Amino acid sequence: MHRTYVAKPDEINRTWWVVDAEGIPAGRLAVDIARLLQGKHKTTFTPHMDTGDCVIVINADKLALTGNNKRGEELFRHSQYPGGLKSITRGDLMAKRPDKMLQRIVSGMLPKTRLRPRMMKRFKIYSGDAHPHSAQNPQPISFNK
């Protein structure tokens, strides 16, 4: 009889990954980032524990939006005050804050549990080529364009 593996907190090893987002469609990149943050690429994946890795995204301002995303769907947020509903299109958000755009997409692909804030803390986004995490010796990873 085989037993199901359950990761223990002292067995979790985290790797740092650097992803270059230049020219990659936002949704396709977000799927791969969510997989790395959850740890689903590891053999030690345990659904109720945070076994994922740390992800650094560079060149977020050169992320590609495909289809009708630039002019189409509006994104909403509310300040919880009367009349506090604000909206912005994906294209406008991408022009103003590309890091918030990618953060919103990846957050929506993670599980809606207490683990999501922990996973999002290990997700860093930068608009340019430089990042301050060189001391962690991050591994470069590339996804298909």
C-alpha cells in the first residue's frame, strides 16, 4: 500500500526564478507564474501547504496584451464609500501600472485561501531590466512566446 506524500515545513526548499515578460501574452505568462508560486511543478507539492517558489518578473512594461484586451473589458474597484466605483480598461491600466495589471491577473489564478497572500509576497514585479534580488542567485526561466 502506497502512502500519499505530505510535505513538512522543514522539507520545503524555495528556488528564486527570474522571468523576462517581454512580448509574452499576459494570460499565458500568468498561468506559468501561478504554477511556480503554488509549487505544482515540484514532486513535493501539497495542496494545503505553501510549497511554492519565489518569482521575479522583469520587463513587465513590455508585456503583450492580445485580442480585445486593450480597448475592451473594463476592470472595476470600489472604495466602499457611496459613489466610490472606479473603472479602467485593461489597456489603460497596462499603460499606467503594468505591475498592478500582472499582479491582478496572477492573484486571480491562485487559490482563494489563506495561502494566497503568502504566495503573493513571494511575487516581485519590475518594469525594467534591473532588480535588487541578485543576492538570492535567481535562476532565469523562459516561457514560450
